[in-house]
Amino acid sequence: MSVSVTDLQSQFPELSILSDEDSAARQLSFGRNEPCPAIGIARPRDTAELSALLKYCNDNNQPVIAGGGLTNMVGATLAAPDDLIISTELMTAIEEVSTEDRVIVAQAGVPLQTAHEAAEKLGLALEADLGARGTATLGGMVSTNAGGNRVLRYGMMREQVLGMEVVLADGTILSSMNRVLKNNAGYDLKHLFIGSEGTLGFVTRVVLRLRERPPHITTLFLALPSYDAVCKLLRHLDHGTSGTLSTFEVFWNNFYRLVTTAPAEGKPPLSQDHPFYVLAEMTGQDAASTEAMALALLETATEQGLIEDGLIAKSEAEREKLWALRDDIGQVLQFWPMASFDISVPLSHMASYLEEVEGALATNFSGHRYIIFGHLGDSNIHFIIEAKSDDEAVMHSIEKLVYEPLARVNGTVSAEHGVGLLKKDFLYLSRTEEELAVMKQLKGLFDPNNILNRGKIFDA
């Protein structure tokens, strides 16, 4: 059985519900422009309203999709015609920013950038960051265990979450708004929901850890001759900065050319002729001492043949221009239709893995452009391949080519974007049969009627 918008409006006269043209115009996932087919989009304002709505949906076997900032890239928020989307876009209250406890307490619909700005006003920092910061919401980031640019030092979204509130499929409010770093009082249930992509419960409020805002950030942009040099430079910088290296982003030459050549607006800060480029950041107490440390490390690295060229950002404006290159992933739409991959590979196997995949591409998909970039400091790369066709058989062939070698090198089909719809056929390459069985048992326990984001991650 499914309910209609008329039923919902009758049952919840105060609930904001979008339907018809307002609903159809919504984008459902990054790069997906087809009309939204759902019966409507419900927009609760608080946990109580969402709880009542979910209980009603569960009682009537109405499937629901959890909608946050809709920046995911794996189809996790794609809806079917009989789905009801529940969006957190009206749940945007920041309830508290505590300098004493160093936490931010907020509703799930708060955009990441808004949370950043609230913390920064008080000299604190939320150290989760990614390119979609203006759109991605805290609830969505928790639900997908988002990664981003500072995982090397601060960890995934999981490491930022102290407490959270979740509404279960039957409307039960599971509230554990813990705000201390140490709490070993029984099972820490929040970890079941972090990264579950809305399949076990609906995140409504979070308590996130804040840190003292770094007084100074030094940003480097470097050109390197080889992948071996990239790996050696990572260890050189990490060791030399005594743990203050927060970012180590790598551009393969093909990505660098893409974001520094028209129609991209970015201009190349260094020659386009180098094989690799690194965007690295380290923190310190002041500009003079941090930059002196950086210069000493770069001098040693240059003597060792690890660096061919480089620069240090001299202002916040220069830093923003460098990050604008990294964040300009919209340029990949030039490859549409494309196959996009977010994978992790141990650094010791990265070169051989990419050699195998690039060789297979040359043999089976000659002439198809591709780019590689990513958070190499934490073993995560993004591989985007021009498919030249949206035919399912073509896409599946490219996916097999990229995913199947991962099993042999202990890699994973999903580093930070989740599984959603687009990766579930290959989840078996990264999880054992026993793990998948337990996942399905948890799904049956928390959502016995299978109304929450059905068909995502695996078929229940």
C-alpha cells in the first residue's frame, strides 16, 4: 500500500509537502537531471514532526527516501514513483556552539558551510570539509560517513560525531546526544547509523566535535616527476611536520590539464607538463615559523629529486585559487556520459593497480578519455572515465574493469561516497558473505517493513 499527497495533507495539515511541478523539478543526485518521480517531498521542521510522519508511513507500508543536500554520487537518493521523499531542508537550526565543550549541536539539514561559519565565529573549527560544502548537509554527511579534504589528519565524518539523534522506521526516537569524548557506557549505537545511507534510520540532530581553529595554514602546490616521488613526498612531509600535515591532494596530469584549460576558469599556477601535482597543507602557530618549516622540507625534497617545481600560497586569495582547481569537479561533466569511481587502494599497490586498469582501458576502450585525482594521503582516488554511451552493458563493462582488480589488492569499491544504487552489484568485492549477512540482519531488525531507502546498498 502507498499513500497519496492528499492523504498526507489530511493526516498532517501543518506539514510542508511539495508535489506535482514543485516535486518533479527537484534534482535527485549529483549529475542526474531527470524529473523526480516520487509522489511528493515532505519537509518536516523538527524531530517530532518527522517521527509522526515515519510512524504513519511504516504503518501504511509507504516507502521513503531520506533527502539531504543531494550531493551524493551513487544514486543513494534516487526515488521510484511510489516513494515519498523526506527532506531535511527545513531542519536548519544550529542549537548551540559551545566553546567550553567544543561541540556544535545542530539539526540534520544544516549545510556544512553554515556549520563551519558558526564555529569559526568563536575561534573553533569543524574539521570535516569537502567541495560540496555549500550544499551538503550535516545529516547527509553523517548518513554517508563523508570523507573529504582533511581525512589524513582528522578522520572521516565518523570521527567528528560525538552524539546524534535518529528516528527509526516505526517512529521511535533514538536520542543519544552525547557531548563527551569518552563514553563507554554500553554499545555505542550511533556507529550503526553512521554510513548506513538512510537504510536503518533517519538522522535528525547531531553533536559534532570542534577543535581550536589553527592560527595559520600554509598551503603548498608542487609539481612532481613520478608516482614514487609522490609517495616519498607524503612520508617526508608527514614526518617533517610532526603530525600537522592536514591535507595531501594529488592531481594526475590529465586532471590538472582539465581544470586549467578552457572552458575551465582556472589558470595553471605551474606548467602543465609535469606528471603529478600535489596540493598540501600544514598548520602552525604563525606564518613565519610554519612557512620556514615548509621551505626547509621543500629544499630537502628538491635535493632528493622529489619536486620539480612548486609554490607557497602568499595570501588567502592565492590559497582559494588553488583549492578552486581541486574543487572544480564540474568540469568532469565534459565526459558525460561518464563512469565515476571513488575507490581506495593501499598506496603500496596503487601504481600497479592503475597500470592494470589503464592497460585494460587502452585495450577495451581505446579513445575514451579519463582523469585521476583525489585524497591520496588517505589512499582515496577518484577515477572518471568517458563512457561515450549510457548503455548499461557498456557501463557495466567499465565498472568491472575498474572494480574487479580491487579485490586482489585489498582495495574497496567505495572510499567515501557510499554504495547507494550504483555500487551494490560490486559490494561483494569489498565485503565477505558473512558481513553482508549481518548487514541484512540489521536491516531486518531496524526496518522490518523495508520502507527506508529500499534497494540501496543491497536488496533486502
